[in-house]
Amino acid sequence: MKHARIAWSGAIQQAVEADGQLLITQGPHKGRRVGFDEVVWLPPLSPVPQARTVIALGLNYADHAKELAFKAPEEPLAFMKGEASLIGHKALTKRPADVQYMHYECELAVVIGRTARHVKKADAYEYIAGYTVANDYAIRDYLENWYRPNLRVKNRDTCTPIGPWLVDAADVPNPMALKLQTTVNGKVTQSGSTADMIFDVPTLIEYFSSFMTLNPGDLILTGTPDGIVDCQPGDVIVTEIEGIGALTNTIVSA
Amino acid sequence: MNPWMPRGTVYGTLLNFRREWDLWSARMTQDPHKAAPKASVLYVKTANTFCPAGQDLLLQDGVSEVDIGASLGLVIGDDGQVAGAALLNDWSVPHTSYYRPPVKFRCRDGFLGLPEQITPGKVQNWATLQIAVRRNGELVQTVDLQDLMRAMLRLLADVGEFMTLQPGDVLMVGTDCLTDGTRPRAKAGDRVEISASGFSTVTTHVKGQA
């Protein structure tokens, strides 16, 4: 099942994908079908009682690591993001006026389903609720070599679109063999496969849960492959992962 | 009343005390840093680090010693402005490199000691605050908020330039080092107290894995 969280008819609604429409599953409008263009898409994540942990990976695809002129890391290169950087499908992302290089990053996002601590790789899939698509924008002009990548590059307002769907883990038999693709104004600029991750999803869950507790609703953004290009105001960026969804975002000037 | 817990995301600030900045400054232009930081150097303390008042810090997973990080956390209110502040113990695994994000050093379970309650007020009230750090009753550090590189209002403005702090978020103003650049440390068996006038004290018993 593909789950969405939307604003429609003056309230937040839970919905699922049904025959190219959104079927509302709870509340007074339960059973009602609405079109994709009639709603505001929110990040497809239920609220959590405390700050959501949002882990992101850098250099987790061999080709992207090469593209950025680094050797592949020996352990996951992870950084944390605040939930406030997340926005939904079909939203607007701001590009500051004075920057030269702002690029998208199409990433498979893992949503944790059960409290995870000291989880073995072999059991890791049992802790996953589902998957979605994230676009972890970066503004390279602001990159500094202090706790790099620093928050001014990676934790900006509007710079982490996520969605449109949370796809149940049960519906994704092999998350480690999914095609990823990004288009800018309809032209393919990035193309890869989750098969090329340096640290795959079970390895990441084992790694993080070896020193910290992951809670239901926490996110792991698993990094991006080769093929990043600059995005200008007016550009429409679609980051898509096979079987998970196509996440649309538009750049606007700040 | 339940002890206070942050409602939102907790952010920390690195290199925001003059003493540590000055100790680092000669090395800032060397590899791998290549230049002094221009923006505030920030990090996230994830929710698994929240250790409410009355709970012990358990050192585990190969960690036997921790840096004590006495800080003031500015708590954002519903109008997006600072509504209060709390003393916090921003524990970390001692690390000498500031090149890569400190997830393994700062985001371990229990690594943010919290007070019983926050103190309502304005940033201006705390500009000259002095924070005492005691280990087993002995004073091991005094942190003076007059020594900040970016004063609190400036820090809030610089951070707000690219990320809007949400109601319930907490921005820690930084942790100071000792004269030799290290921070006071604690190990299993220690009792650490962070206190300042007008604030709820953060007391933590450090335990080791049996």
C-alpha cells in the first residue's frame, strides 16, 4: 500500500493511492476519492512524540564519492538533520540569490517501524515500516570543512522534499535493487540503482543501532548516486525511485 | 510534574567560546579544514540523547569516558522567539577532529542531560551568566557566557538566516574547554552537577555497563 498524508477540506487527512487517485482512509471523509492535484501533499510521516531523528548519508554510492573526489569511506559518513527541513511533494524550495551551485540528491528514505537497538544485519528488515523518496538538496557554496557537510549546506528551510508516498516495506521485496532517476525540466540528469550503495540498508541499521536507539518514524536518507547538476529558479526537479514514487519539487528564488 | 523534555529538535554549537577558538585558530587554515569556519558550526542532538532529570547516564558500547559539556540551551516559544532557557549537559565522546559530523560522538543514548525545568526569560537576562561544573562535589570548570564568540542574539540571527527554529526547538550556545583545550571528563561512578543562579541544576550519575 502507498500511504499519503495530505491537507484537504481544511484538515490533515490520511490517504492511500487507489487507481490514480487518493482514497481517504480515516475520519469524516473516509472513502472519499480526491485527485492528486486537489490536495496539498505533506511529508508522508505520522507525527512522533519527540523530535524525529533524521539521519542522512554522504558519499554512500561509489560513483558519487568519485564524482566529489573522495575515496569511498570506511564507515558510513552520517549527519543529522532537523525535521523542520522536511517539506512535501509538489512544494517550493528556495534558492538563495547569491549562490553558484545548488543541486538535488535523489535518495531512498527508510522509515523505521520498531524501536531498534543492537539490531543485527540479518534482522534489520524487520525494523523497517516502509520507504519513501527524499531529495536532500545541497548548496555547495556554503560547504565548510567543519563537521562537514555542515548544517548551512544540509539543514536549510525547504531543502528536503520527501514523499509523495510511504510505501509499506512488505510491498518492496528488494529495496537494494531499485532504479533511481532525477529529471530537471523533463531531462534525465541522474540515473542509478540502490544496488550500488556502499553501505546497504541492513548494514546502516546495524551500524546506527550499535550506538543509538532508532524509534518508530525515524528516517535514514541513504545517499545519492552520480549525476548532480545545478538547479535554477523555475526548474522542476523530479526525483524518482522505482516502485516507491516520483517526488516533484520546484525551485524558486529566495 | 514530569521533568522537562525538549518538544522539538535540539541543536548544538561548536567553537563558540573564545578560549577554544583561540587555541584552534593557528590550525584552522591547515588541512583538512583549509579555512576558519564562517558560518556557525552546528550539530543535532537527536531525541535518543534526551536524559530527563533523575535518570543516570549509562556508558556502554565501548565508551568508558565522556567529556562534560555544560551549556545553556535557548528554548524557542510559540511565537518563534526565545521563551526560556535550560542548563544542559551536552555529553560527548572525546574527539579531537572537527572535520566530519560528530554523530558517533554526540548522538549516543542518554548523551543530553536535562534539568527538572526550564527558566522563562529573555536572552538579555543571561548575557553574564556563569555556569559551574562540579564532579563529585569538586568545582572543575566555570563557564562564563561573556566569553561567547557569537553572543546569543547574533547566534540566533545567524542560525535563523538558513533554518527557522520551531516552537519547542532548543539551541545550545556552545561548550567551553579548559586552558589546555580539553574538557572536563567523567567516568562510571562520577556524579556531575551543572548549576547556575536562577536555573534548575542538572545532576547526573554516570554508570558503567555491568
